[in-house]
Amino acid sequence: MSRGVRPPRGVIGAQVSHDEEMFGRVFDGRVMRRFFSFVWPYQRLLAFALIAVLVFVATQLAIPLVILYAIDHVIQPGAAATVALSSVIMFLAGVVLVNYLANYCQEALVGRIAENVVVDLRRAMFAHLQRVSLSFMDKTEVGRVMSRLQSDTGTLQEFLETSVFAIGDVVLLFGIVITLLVLDAELGLLTLSIVPILLVVRYFWLPHARAAFRRARETNSMANGALAEAIHSVRTVKAMVRGKDNHELYSDLADLNLTTHLRAAKLAQVNVPIVDGLTGGAMAIIVIVGGRMVFSGALEVGVMVAFLFYVQRFFDPIRSLTIQYSMMQRATVSGQRILEVLDVPETVIDVPDALDLVNCTGAISFDQVSFHYTPEISVLEAVSFSVSPGEKIAIVGPTGSGKSTTAALLRRFYDPLSGRVCIDGHDLRTLSQDSIGRHVSMVLQEPFLFSGTIFENIRYASVTKNTADVERAAQAVGAHDFIARLPGGYLFVLDQGGGNLSLGQRQLLSFARALVADTRILVLDEATANVDSYSERKIQRALNILLEGRTAIVIAHRLATIRDCDRILVLNHGRLVEEGSHQELMDIDGLYARLCRLNYASFDDVPSSATR
Amino acid sequence: MVATLLSSGFQLFIPRYLGKAVDNAQGFLQGAVAGVAEIEAALWLSAWMILGLSILRGLFAMVQNYFGESLNDCIAADLRKAFYHRVQQLDASFHDNAHTGDLITRGMLDLEGIRHFPSTGLVRTVMLLVLVVGGSILLISTDAVLGLISLSFVPVIAVRSAIARIQLRYLWLKQQERLTVLTNAMEENLTGIRIVRAFAAQAHELLRFDKHSSAVRQVAFERLMARVRSMTFMGFSFFVALTLALWVGGNKVLAGEITVGTLTEFLAFMMILQMPVRQIGMTVNSYARASTCGARFFEILDYPNPIESGKTLPDLKITKGEVRFEGVHFGYGEGETRVNVLSDITFNVQAGKTLGIVGPPGSGKSTIARLIPRLYEVTGGRILIDDQDVREVSLHSLRGSVGGVQQDSFVFTASVDSNIAYGNPWSDDAGVIQAGRDAQLHDFISQLPGNYQTLVGERGVSLSGGQRQRVSIARGNLINAPICILDDATAAIDADTERRIHDAVIARHDHRTSIVISHRLVSVMHADEILFLEEGKIIERGTHEELLDLRGRYAELHSLQMGASSSVEAALAQVSPG
Ligand SMILES: Nc1ncnc2c1ncn2[C@@H]1O[C@H](COP(=O)(O)OP(=O)(O)OP(=O)(O)O)[C@@H](O)[C@H]1O
Ligand SMILES: Nc1ncnc2c1ncn2[C@@H]1O[C@H](COP(=O)(O)OP(=O)(O)OP(=O)(O)O)[C@@H](O)[C@H]1O
Ligand SMILES: [Mg+2]
Ligand SMILES: [Mg+2]
């Protein structure tokens, strides 16, 4: 453990370790009931499994009883009862066979249910995440959600699969208690007098253990978060030569993780000698008290033997539960974390009688729309404009002025805080989200591609489109040539995020994807920012034909991009400051005119002081 | 280990005393010779022995478990560090082909899979061995025939578990692979959630999910059944042995060969074995899991790393900061799949001068930028910095001397401050704020609720495209490396802001050697030399004026950006489709 000096500003991984602030707490009382609703579909399997468990436990209990009977009544020195012994053995063999079958059934059934439940839970989470509001997804690291989708379900599955032991053990525990009491109430009670002590011990021990386990889990997720970050940011790390610093910082995290784990292990293990001591105590009681009772003739030897067997069996599950405490803890917590995901509220939802807009002319209007992501920073303030069907408008403005946000509101990624966004005169909140998707397609500012073939990427969700449609779109954005040159052409397989293409090429594909969707309204957010002007011009000419009669909103910093637009909106600090055609805006001589002059001037021509 | 041996040893003696106690008790019944006091004393002795042995067993079990887990945790911590280090060390071409979801699965889940094995698996196996070996000696020495019968299940279990291990290993591997596919799909879905929403593709995505998910479920079932078959069979063979022991033992007692106490001892011993026998199945399962996880985990640790390993090289000595490409050829990928991306690139950027690179998408501009800090290895020619081949200097010194802004800007989930200081975590407040000012971010940051301490990135305030890019610019500025590469660093920034950044940065770092890649000619037109790249070849080169005079591709670009020129429009009219 090298404890050198760490760079003052060097951090890795998110420094916040509590997930709770992001995902609200689950409503605790209903956890079990909620889970049960996932088990319920498998009620038939469950019923069979329970029967199998009961049979298994019964045979498990019966085996010592049969042995006891044999020792007590059959195997008495001198009493030549070979026949009786044979029939007892036959009976025992039968019980063993039933035990085997029941065991097989219970394990297979419980395992099957566990696997199904976990798959269902994962699907429920995934499906829910497809609906939760983007404002939640914006603030949640993918890595954290992934760890819930993946390792928490894994933990739960591991637990459920082995939980057959737990079910059996609990039933067995009760069975043993009853058997002990029936065999000899007095000795039984004496033996069980150990149990309250156990409960008291656990009562004092549990809070400490729980805290230690929570801390261990926290440091775990901190270390995992840092690892995930390192994997995602590896190119930046390389370029910035942060490898060595990061390695040291990560070592600190891993060491912290180790320390907390060791503490948790210590706490888990102090219990073991206590439980063992108590088991020994119980057996000692039986030996002495039972021995005396046998002596006084109040007890048969066989019963005493049975007691000794049962006491061992009684403490076995308690012992293993103690040893596997961490496993149970993990499973409980994982279950909670899964429910937390399922409980994230959906804020952007379809109203009950949402209109399914079938035909769309492509008219858009923003009516006094205000919006912010966090209350401290207002992003859009009372923005109003309207776009008539088939019109092409441009949105320009300094960075951070709210252009992409305007586009997001038009696609109803978020709902405006006040004012209305309408398509064809319908407030978006009254339309079904699917139908908005059918009429609006977007090229987002960050091109995102899935791993898979180029064909799959361009076609994406428009599964009814064929190869010709895909090629036409690729041709329009000027991507066809480079695609044709790639090995496999349209079947060229992209790495994650399209990493084996250049950024401009990725942008072209994401553009083609929006064209294939073939919608009335098209939003292009910096769709050609990473493309040279020559290629861009070619695209524009192709689009003029392809998009004839469709509504388009073009967002761009490079003013050459918007030269074909009918009207230009200028945003500044979330307000619509200018609106009109290129010439009109040049005449006003405001923000647009200044941006325009700067766009066309070399850095050397206009001294920056003059631009203020 | 010692603790394991002792605790299982103590466990062995408990049945012996139980047997004694039973024999004693039985003694009374048969109206045995011994006096009451003696019997009483014998009972107490047995009781104390049992209690003492149990406590000792517990103590040693505690020590054993604790050390077992500590061992696990220490190994896990070391593996963690090694994995992290390795992931950072592996070169860019490895990361191009690896899916982040897959790497994360290996680093997290597979690690968990291995971590639990040393204690649960190893310790259990040792314990079982001690119990069985010690027990066999005890039992066989007591009664050879009965002992052998009691232990007859051991070879059966040994064979069965060997078979199960092979099956389970294979199935675990298959399950892990399918799980990886599912994980990758889920991760991409969440990363691209905006695209999913924009295209109303939820149903499409769920279909994909279901496909992968049912593949996982299917192999999980197979694995489950393999495990269940072997485990229940082992339990069965154990009980069969128990039945046999009772039968033979009972007959022996009847024949007067052994006492009831001896038989009880045998049976008690077998009862103690019951739990460990049940656990063998689990152990085999976790062994299979640990070995597949281990294989996947170590695949990364053992991955050959051509660029970053090898002999120690001297540090790069920057005297002037001159960058020279001599006939550089390059293609991504290995062998057959390699596609040539750059061919015969030769240029020379003198110290303190600026090189501009323009060209259509995919022409290889960013590739040039990646070759200088040796993220990839050239396949032909060489790259020299101050006459030192980049392959012959240490990576650390090389990359430390090359700074700038990459085309994809990565924002860390951390404060603005840490983000800006990422490349230079030792810098002071003033430096960070100056970098923020130069990148024209200061005003924006000042209005954030926590100023420079505001969390940005995935968990905090999401930044707009231009803001993200400016964070990268500030980060690049703070490094202040002698060679600076700006790869399309202002594509998402408006002209006004770009100009101010340009003025601030140039004013500050005029002495640096820079390479500027851009689609906006205003950013490159003042460069000392401009290269026009197409399909990996330099097709035009010269200063802005020379290139304009050439009336070639560069001149076309220029007239397009500086207002439509009729000649270009006419040329385009011919190439445009329809
Ligand atoms: N990691 C990679 N693996 C395989 N091929 C790649 C990889 N990165 C880029 N390429 C290919 O190499 C070629 C050049 O890519 P490069 O990123 O250098 O282009 P660029 O000139 O920077 O383009 P842009 O203007 O779009 O950024 C492209 O055809 C691209 O498909
Ligand atoms: N998901 C988000 N959560 C919180 N704040 C956000 C989010 N997205 C954007 N913002 C903030 O809202 C403001 C407007 O962002 P927007 O993306 O709309 O700008 P933009 O005009 O598109 O800028 P650019 O030209 O740089 O892309 C910015 O200050 C940004 O920091
Ligand atoms: Mg934007
Ligand atoms: Mg590039």
C-alpha cells in the first residue's frame, strides 16, 4: 500500500457513494408483496415445489426417526430380530428413494422459478427504463443502472437458486422443534432454552453487522464506478497521461474497499463460535439431563440418540445462515435496489385518451414556452414561434442558448414548465408519444450508433423499410460512396458507438437514419457540424429534393449550413431575440449580423475587440 | 489452513464422545456394573468434552473463515488493481474492439465469481477431505467392514463431481457469454436512450432484449439441471450408504460383534458428513464458475500489449517542438482486415508554427492526430519529434509533450474543476480559472449553483454540445504541452465564441507547435501550411493564398463558406443526384 501524495485535483469515479438520493427509497412494507407479484405467475410450479419441499423435509426428518426406531426396538443385543431389521431397512430404503426424488423435484422447480423470476424482473426493469422520463436518465450514470440490471439481478438469482435450502431449513427447523417436543417435552424445552440466548446475541450484533455490510457495499460500488469510468474514458486518460495518477487513486479506493470488507468479515465471523458454543451447550444438556433420565428410566436410549441427532441438525441451518449472512444481506439489498428502479416515476406519460395523430401536415407552434432543467438556471423563457407546413426554419445562437433544448421539447423529451408546444394545433401532451415519433424524426447533436451493421443502423426502428430505401437515404447524405468502399458495404459491422468510423461518417449515418424514418417533420441539430462544406452542400442539394414539402428545423453554428432556410430564429440566453429572413436580419444589424460577419471573416481580419 | 484442519479435527471427536455418552447411558439400562457416581462422572466428562470441543471448533471455524475471507478480499483487491491497471494500459486498438459492457462485466461480475472461491471452495474441500480421511481412519480402525460401507459413497461422489465439474464449466462459460451479449445490448440501449426515444423504438428494443434474454434463460436452465442432477445424486448415494451402514451395523449388533454405542458413533459421524456432502455440489458449482470467471478475467490481464510493454525507452527531449511525418502509411486492424487509411503522408511542422488540415469526413485527419502521441503504431514510414522517432521514446514523456483537444469530448462525472484539471491535477485554483476564462466558460460556470465545484456529466448538470467542447478546450489548455493538436475542437461553437477562444489561446500560447484540424476554414486559414486530405492522401498543400490561387478543392471549400460562388454551384449541380 503506497501512500504517496495524491494530486489535489485528482479524482476518479463519481465521488457520491449513496445511490439513495437518486432513486427514492422503496416503500418498505410492500417489498415482499411486490416480489410475490413476480412469483405469482408461476403458482403451479410453486405449488409443486412446495409439495416437493414438504415431502423432502418429511423424509429428511423421517430418516433419523427410522434409525432411532431401529436402535430402540430392533437392534437389541440378543433379541434375534433379523427379519424385523430387514423390513426396517426396506422401509428406510423406500424413504431414501422418496427423499431423492423429492430433492430432485424441489431443486429443479425452485431453480426454475428463481431463474424465471429473475428474467422477468430484469425485463420489467428494462421495460420501465424505456418509459421513465429523460430528466431521470440525464442524471443517472448508465453504469449505476447497469449494475442494478446486471449484478443485482445476478445476486438475487444466486440467492433464490440456493434459497431452496433456506425454505427447507426453515420448515426443517419447525419440524425438529415439534419432533423434539413430542419425543420428550421436558428435555425438548431444556434443549431449546438455548434459543433465546441466541436471539439476544443477534439483537446486539445485527446493527453493527448491517452497518459494516452497507459500508462494504458502498465502497464496492465506488470502486466499480471508477473502473467503469476508466473503461469509458480510456482514450482521454491516455491522451492526458493520467494513467499513473489514476492507478494510485484507484489503489486507494481498492484499499478502502478491502478495509471495509475485512471489517464486515470480522463481524460476520464473531457469531460462529457463539453459535457453536451454544450447540455444544445444548448437546451437553442432553447428555447430562438425558443421561440421568435414561438412568432413572424416564427416557429410552434411542430417544436420547435422536435428540443428539436433531440438535445437530437444528443448529446446522442456523450455523450456515450465520456464515451465509453476507449472502442474505446482499440479496435483500439487491432486491431493494431492483424495486427502486421499478419505482422511478414516469413523468412524461400519455394521457388516458391520448390522440393518435394519423395524418400530419407538419405545422409546429411554440406558445410562450418556458423551461429549465434545474431551477437555478433558466434555459428557455417565453419562446413563441410557429412554423407552417413545409417551411424550413433555422435556429442559430451562441452555445448554451437553448437550441437543442428547443428540439428536445418538440420531440417531447420533456414537458415545458409553462406554455404549449403544438403539432398541427394539438398540444403534444394530448398526443400519444408513439404518434409523435411517427411524425418527427431527429438528428441529435451527438451522433449515436449501435453496434451492428450499417444497414441495421440506418434502418433502425423503421423495420418496414427495405434495402433500396436505406441506400437512397445513404446516397442523399453522401454516405453511399464511403459505405461502398468498406469491406462488406452495408453489412460492415460497426464497433460499439460506431468507433470504427470517423466522427463525420457517424454523423452522416445518423442523418441517413432520420431520413429513412420518412416523417413530416425533421429536426437537424448540428447534423453536418463535422462534415466539410463541400460534402454539406451536396447533401443540401439532395435534401432540397428529398424533403420537398416537409417541415424542417435546422440548428447550426456554421451559417453556410442554413443558407437554404426560409426563416431564421436567433436564440440568445433562452430568449428569441430575432426572427426573419437572412436579408431582414442583416438589415436589423443585430446578433445574427455579427455572427454572420464573424463567420465569413478570417481571425486576422476583424480584431476581436471590434466584435463586442 | 491450520484452523481449518483443527476445526474439522474437533468436529471428528464429537461423535466419539456422543458414542461414549450413549454407551454410558446404555450401561445403566443393562444394569451395568459401574456405580452411580462413576456413571455420573462419566456423563459430566462427556458433556464437558462436547461443550469444550464445540467451542473450540467454533473458534477455529471463526479464525478459519475470517482468514479465508481475508484471503479472498486481499486477492480480490490485488486483482482489482491489476485489472484497472491493465485496462488503462491496453492500447487503443484493443479498446476499439472490446465492448465496454464486456470489460465492465469481466472487471466486476467475473471478479465476484472468483473472489468467493478461495474461501468457500478451497476451504470446504479441505474440510471435507480432513473429515473423510480422518473419519475413515477412525471408523475403519474401529470396524473395517462397517467403516468401508459407511464411506462407500465417497468414490461415487468423487466420480460424479468430476463429471459435473466439466459439464458445469462448459455451461457457465456459455451462460457468461450470452449474458455479455445481453449486457452489451442493455448498455447500448441506455447510452443511446435519446435515439431510442426519438425514434419511438421502445418496442423494437424490447424485442431485441427478449431475444437475448431468452437465450440467457435457456442456457441458465441447462446449467441448473446439470447442477441439480449431480447434487441430488450425491445426496442419494450418501443416504444409500447410510442405509447400508444401518443394515450391516444392525446385523453386527445383533450378532453381538459391536455395541449399540459404536453403531451410534458411526451414524453420528455420517450425520455430521451430511452437510458437507450437500455442500460438495455447491462447491463443484462455484468451482466451475470461478474457473470460467477466472479464465475470462485473466484473458484481459494476459492480453499482449504491443505498444505499451517492452523495454524501457529514453524520455523524449523537446528542444524546439518540431513534428515531422516521413512517408507515413497506416491502416486500422491487423493482417487481412487491415484497410489502408493513410498513405505516404509527409510533412514538417517547424517549431512554433501551425499546420492546418482539412478534408472530407473519413479522410484520415483524426488518424494523423492519433498517430503523433502513438495511440496507434504506424505501418510504414516514421514520425519524428525533434528528430526522435516516437517509437524510440518513452510513452509517458511522449504523451506528456503532446496536448490538445480530441474530436470526441469526454466529460467525467465530477466537478467542473476536476474536469478542467484532468490532465494536470496538480494545478492551482488560478490556473483552472484562467483555463476556464480562456475557453470562454467562466461566465457560464459562475452562474452555476456551485461554481467550479458544480457536478457535471452524467449525474450532474448536463452540458450543451458547445459547453462540453469548451470543457475539453480548457482541459487541453491547462496542460500547456509544447505540441498542441486541436481536432475539430470548435465544431459545436458559434463564431463569436470561437473567435474569443482563439484570441485568448493564441495570445497565451503563441510559441507552441500546433496542428489544427477543422471543417471551418476560418480556423485554419492563418496556418503556416494547410494540407488538403482526401482518402488518406495529401492532394493539395500550401498556404491559404497559394491554395486559393490553385483553384482546386480548397478554393471550392472557401468559396462555399465565404458565400456562394456561382462556379462552385455550377460544378455541384453536375454531381448532385436527381
Ligand atoms: N478505430 C478505428 N478502427 C477502424 N477504422 C477506423 C477507426 N477510426 C477511423 N477509422 C476509419 O479510418 C478512416 C479515417 O478516419 P478518421 O477518423 O481519421 O477521419 P477524419 O478525417 O478525422 O474524419 P472526420 O472529418 O469525420 O472526423 C475512416 O474511413 C474510418 O472509417
Ligand atoms: N439535461 C440537462 N440537464 C441540465 N442542464 C442542461 C441539460 N441539457 C442542457 N442543459 C443546460 O441548458 C442550457 C441550454 O442547453 P442546450 O443544449 O439547449 O444548448 P444549445 O443551444 O444546444 O448549445 P450548443 O450550441 O452548445 O449545442 C445549457 O446551459 C446547458 O448547460
Ligand atoms: Mg446543442
Ligand atoms: Mg475526425
